[in-house]
Amino acid sequence: MKKTVCLIFLVIPLAATAQFSEGNHLEGKIIHRFSVPHVRLAHPIPSPSGDWITATATGYGGVYLIPLSDDGNIETVSSEPYTGFHRLFSSEGTHLYFVTRSDMNYRMRQVSLRGDRTRVVSEPVSPIRGLLKSREGLIILRDREGGMRAWPEIEGVSRSVHEETVCYHDDHNVYIRHHGKTEVSPRQGKERVLAAVPSPDYSMVAFHEAGQKLYLWNVEEDMVLFLGSGENPDWHRSSLQIVAMLPEDDGHRITSSQILVYSIQGKNRHHVALPEESIYMNPKFMPDGEAIVVEERKTGTIVVITLGESR
């Protein structure tokens, strides 16, 4: 008897693609501008309360604290070279953490945002790949070998890092670890992962690869969407919007940069209308969700911009 063999090939997609469509422009209006004489500020990060913005000097040559109150003065937290590569505010907004490097010796530093600016400096630690904050608020050091540990000398806690909910990445993948279990994102591209940022509710992760490729990992559905071109994503407090930048260069220097807002539910991408003569970069949502903070590359200033209605 002649047997017939039927071969069935199943094609299982690892990720779905969905290019976001172009939406209306958003009106950007500058409401605050901050500068330090003879210093070019860069890489702003707002505190959870919105009372402070931390910035570095261009080239990571110092760390600065910018108060949002009208009568506050910008404070120099550190003027050491190679300072501020990694910076985080505590969840309560009461402390600023950052990393310094001197002769390949890395140190963790904590600065109180209350009273007399009490400081705590760690002993030298192994080379750091990243400074993470878990969903539960624990500050975590991640070394270049992928190891993680809490900083008990600073945090005063003893709970295990492995029980925290934390998002991180390596060159090839994006991960979320929760109660000792690790989920790995399905991947679209093969380029190096440069940044990964979880949404406030940890249901999604925005990440970008080399080549200005911006993606959204829906953790619950285990699906990755291609958002389009963009870099350095940051989340709105609602977990419904992402802000990112799209810089262009001439091979030697950055010549322009667009600020983009992605609406997750509508799958639209909105350009923020800003003065064309300036170069705005590294946007972050302010905690109230009504404004963003950016660096203005040409002048070395930090700018807070409200986002108006679409037009």
C-alpha cells in the first residue's frame, strides 16, 4: 500500500507590526527656560512631584538641580567629570541618586532634596550597566555582567531584588522580571537595543534600537508593534502616550530634531510644533502630563513646554 505523507507548515509570528499613522500637530508653548552661566545643560529628568528637574552638563560633566519655584536657584550637586550617566529620583521625590566615575571606580551617590542636602556616598562598585528603579520603588544597580543588587547602605532595606518588578534590557532583548519570573519580549529587529522604558502600569514597554527604530511591547498580549522612527522614549502618567525625539545629523553634528507624541489607543503619531531655529532633544513628560521638559541643544538650556490642542 502506498502511503501519503502530508506535511503541514505552521508559521507562527513572533510579533505583529503596526505602523502608527500621522495625526494632527500639537502646539508647543514654552513656559519655563533655565540656564547656568558658562554651562551647557542637557538630559533633563523631572522629579515625581514636579518640584525639581535634574540635568547634566554636556558630556556628563556635572549634575544640577533646577527648582520649579519662581524664587529658586539652580544648584550644582556635583561638578565632577564623568558624572550623571545614570540618574534617578526616589519614588517619593525626596532623594536624587546618580553615579560618578573616576579612574574606572564607580560610586553611587544619594542627595537629599530636603533641608541641608544630606549626602551619602557608596564604596567603589563594579562597572555599572544601568541604574534601575523597580515598580515597588527599590533602587537597583545592574552591573555589566547582568547582575542586580539593591543598595542597602543607601536604601536601608533588606528585601530581595528578585522579588521586585523591574524592566531592563541587554543588547539583544528587553525583559520584565516579576517575583523571580522573567518575561522576554518578542523581537522585531536585529539591531542593538539602546533603551527600554516601562509604562507606569508596567503593561507595556517602549524601546528603541540602533537605527532610530522605536517599538512598543504589549506585555499582556506578548506582541510588539513598530511605532516608527524615534529615540529616547518616555511615558505619560496615563500609560496612553509616549514622547520621543527624532534627530537628524550631517555626519558630524546634529542639525535638527523633531519631538513626537504617540497616542497608543488611536495609533497616531503627532509632531509637536516648535520654533524651527532651535534643536529640542531628550523629551520627558512632566508629572502633571500637561507639559514636557527638553534640552535646547543650540543654547544649552532646559525648557518646559506645554502641549496644546491638535490642529
